[in-house]
Amino acid sequence: MNIKSPSAYDVAISFCAAAGLGLQTAEDLSRQFLSRAGFYVFSSREYMSRVRGGNNSTQIRVATRPVRAQIDRIDWLFALSSGLHANITENISDQTNIAGDASVIAEEISALGHKLIDMDLANRAARLGSPKYSSMIVAGFIAGIFALPEDIADNLIGARFKEQDIAAKKQARIQGGTCAGAFRHRRQSNA
């Protein structure tokens, strides 16, 4: 899928994580990045952990035309913790790109018969000083997938977070975007 294509497209991005891992931050920032870049965005949230434990999930639908509902497909899945529920696994296809931390989710993704893009979130966030930064890395990865201008993300991050945290959060976003750019380049080279 060529995200930069001027033709109409419709991309479904799903996040799945246990409560407290920054799922809402990753979703909020990604939705705002994409909306400010001129994409049409629709998002929906499921709070499974409040009902029966386990993971919460969010889907962001991004398109070049107005969208008003979620879709039963996942183009990009960001799995931040193990224990994927059926609402996620039933929408994974051979075309789904699955990203997450291999130390947490690789075995489960492999058992589903899919490959994982290892984002090495735990180590990257630890190098930045806090596990909370993994959500920023995911948001940066999404900004990189869509080749969003850096100033959109920087301005939103600067407006949302305390000043002392801004430098680390910008660095996390850049790391994530760089990772996505490298992945996009490898995929185009192998095509």
C-alpha cells in the first residue's frame, strides 16, 4: 500500500494494549497528526479490560475521503501487549502489517501465522527514560508511515506535554518515524 499515493485510499490502523500502556496517547496523537495533515479520520475505542480484563483496542480509519464508521479490516496493527482478543485476531489478514515489541508479542503473532515488525519498544523507551514513551514511538511510527511533516507532530507534542518532557517526546517521535521510514524503504526495495 503506497500511503503517499494521490489516489483514494482507506487505511485501518488498530492499536491493542493493556490499560495503562499509553494506548489513548498513541491514538489521540496519531489521530490529531493525521487530521492536521489533511486526512479524514474516524476512530473508535473498545474497553475490554474494564469488562473482563485484558487489552483495550482502538481503530483509526484514515482516508482521502470522509469516513464515518469503523471497518472490519486491519491494515496496520500495533500490538503493545499480549493477549489479543477475537475482535482483533478475526480482522487480521495476510495484508495486515503487525508491529510491536518482539519480547512481548512475537510468540503470539507467530502462533497466528503472521510476521511481526519488531519496534523494540521496551528498549527504545528505556533509553529515553520511561516506558511511557513507547506510545510516542508508536505515534511517531505512524507519522513516518504517512510521511507527515515533522512540524505537525512537533507542534502537537509541544502543545500537549509539559516542557521538561518535550525534548524526550520529540526524540521518541523521531525514532519511531525513522523506523517507519526504514521499513517503508525496505518494502519498496523488495517489491
